[in-house]
Amino acid sequence: MRTLIVFVVALLGSGGLRAQTPPAPLDWNAQRAEILDRYRALVRIDSTPGRETLVVNYLKQVLEAEGIPTQTLALDPARANLVARLKGNGAKRPLLILAHTDVVPVQREKWPVDPFAAEMKDGYIWGRGTKDDKPVLAANLMTMLLLKRRGVPLDRDVIFLAESAEEADTTGVGINFVVDRHFDAIDAEFAITEGGDATIDGSRVTRVSIGTAEKRPTRARLVATGTAGHGSVPRLDNPLLHLAAALDKLGRWQTPMRLNDTTRMYFDRLASLSSPERAAIYRTLLDPKATPAALDRAQTFLREQEPASYAMLRTSIVPTILKAGVGANVIPSEAEATLDIRALPGEDIERFYAQMTEIIGDPAVKVVPIPPSRPPSPASRIDTEMYRVLEQVAQRMYPGAAVMPGMSTGASDQAQLRAKGIQSYGIGPASTEADALNYPAHGDVERLAESSLYPFVQYVWTVVNEIAARR
Ligand SMILES: [Zn+2]
């Protein structure tokens, strides 16, 4: 008996047996102090654009101290990106967990606290980046450290990427540089990153949104031309009149409604959470037998009451800048408007511009496309192993919550990943509706409930384990 015990202990000690024995479940209470510490350390680094390497230095030191090698990829030395990889046995293609390191600038006079002190007050951690994107960065970092410490055997590599310049990449130093020049370092079957969220009502998470798609900014200028002349002589070809008429026509045009798998499931789940009146509106959108009149009523309601839902149904056109004229007594020869056009995944944008030209119906007004900053990106699929894991773990952690895919009307670095064939999904920590409204990402003041941080890290860890650990 005694020899047997010695034998088993020796085996355990050698590490040979440990690889086959599932490690004891993680004690999440015991992880809290470190999670909070690392998250606050990240928030305390002022990583407004141009300062991202400060975050890379921190991450590199933490990862390497635990024996995880890192690779720094930098086009601009002040705005470096960092990659780290835990090797799997290659049975499955890698998983990429990424987060951006930059935060948007602050107006200090708007803050009740120092925006880079990660102060804790009233149950919240306050500071720039507390929502966007340092919770994801901290969760990804903790996941790497815990996978390594626990020696979790992996069926696929887990790749950690901390990328710069997500908020404004005018010089291409962030995701564009990594994808164009170092794609081998991040190539993966699946990716998870910012782009989802969750809603808490009371103490219960009621809704979890997994980002599966986004629209593509495909802006254009509308240029009207005419004959310049004296302001005292009215002219029919005054370009301001032609531009105004064109904008009015585009403003009235209800661009074609088109649903995809994500928005279909989204409105279906939303209906199940909504009042009977709202549910009827969402179900009309989904009903292939809805009459044109009913469909029109539903869309008019959304256009007036829920512009964000309305925007999910179509490629949208929003005029944002007007330019014309040099003096009160001068008719200019040119007038132009900038249009913020957001295209649905799969939109044939050349055809859409041609439709716009037809709606405008005025040869004096031309649609001039502005070169797009992001590639076209197909929606990620909702029938993949990754989506199922994201959904199932959310349902287990938050029983009774509605888990739904979401399409962002904005744009993110997932576009570059999806364009390269990586099925990419957005996640995020939970907030109350009031908090999401009053202390949002990019808002004057940003904060995250401390009670949302720990479950979010646990969610990321559990998801990564279920998709990547050896089965
Ligand atoms: Zn962000």
C-alpha cells in the first residue's frame, strides 16, 4: 500500500499523469484579487492613441514572467501590437482571443475622478477604458495565465493578440498591419473580441448579445455642379438647390429591407422579451406573408421609435457634412454633401450607388464614392461550434437570460478578421440599461460595475476551455 502511494505521488510529481487528469475546478473567489489587480493596472495606463506600447510593455512582462513567450509586432514603435501563443496538439485550428489596447481621449473637466486612476467608488471601477476595451483585455490575459498555470492540454493553439489603434488607425499600425504583414501569427478558425454585451436587471442578467455581424462604412460625396454667378441673378442650375433636392429625395427613400441569419434570430428573440405590441411589430418583419401595408407600418414605427433597430434592417444613408459657398452674393459652381452610408453584409455597393443615382434623377448631381476604410466582411455563422459554445456557456452562467446574436451598425476590427475567413464573435461584460446609457464606451465618463468584471472573466475562461481544451 505504502509503495503504491509513493508510486502515485511520484507520477503526479513528474507531470506525466497530470496531463491526463482534469484539474480541479477553478475557485473563482480565489481569483478575484488578481483579476481586479490586473484590470486596474491596465486602466491606470493612459493608452490614448499613440501610447499603446505602454500597455504592450505591461502585458509582455506579465506573460513572460509566467513563461509565456511573446512577440512584439510594431510598425510604429509607440503603437506596438503583442502576440502570445499557447500551443495545442494541432487537432483543431487555432482560437484567437484579441482586444485593443488604445482608449479614446478624455476631457478631464467632465470626470468626477481621475480618468486613469481606476478609482473604486459605489461598486464601480471608474476610468477611461473600463468598458472599452480593458475588460476584454484583462479577461484574455487572465485566461492565458490560468491556462498556462494549470497546464491545460489544448486541442488547438490559443493565440492572444493585444492590438493598437482600433479607435483610429489612420496610419495602418494596428489590425491592418498585423493582418497584412503578420497574418501567420494570428491565423485562426475562430476569434472572440469586443462587440457583444449583456444587460442586468436588478441582480439578474436578462440578455446576452453575441456580436456576429457588422455593417460596413461605405461613405460617398454627393457633388452638385452649376454655373457660378452673381447672387442678384437667380439661376435654375444653382448647385445648392440641386443638392438640397437630392438630399431630400435620399432622405425620403426607404432603402430596401433585407434580413440575414443574425437579424432574423435577433428580432425573433427580441419579440420573446417584448410587450405584445412590440412583439407584433418584430414578428411582422419576420413574416414572409406580411402584407406590404403591414410591413410598411412596422418599419415606419421603427423609423420613428427605434432608429437603431430600423438601421439593422437596411443599408442606411445619413448626410453628415454640407459644403458650399464663399460669399453671400456669390452663387458657387459646386456644392457637396458627405453621406455616411452603412452597408449591410453582402451589399452590392456599386449597385446601391447606381440606385441612389436613379433616385436622385438629376444629371447635375453625382455620387462620388469615398474609398472605404474597412473591407467587406461577411456575417459570422451562427451554426458553428464557437457560437454554440458562446451561447451554451451564457445560458449556463445566466439561467433564463435571452441569448441572441447581434449585428452592430458600427464597425470594428472584426471586419478585417471576417474578411480573411476567421469566424469572429463579439462579447462584453454586463451593464444595467441605465449604466450603458449614462456611462457608455466613448462617453464623457466611463465605468464598470465591479460585480460584472468577475463573471465576465469567468465567461471568457469557460468559453476558451470548452472550445480549445483537449476533449
Ligand atoms: Zn473598443
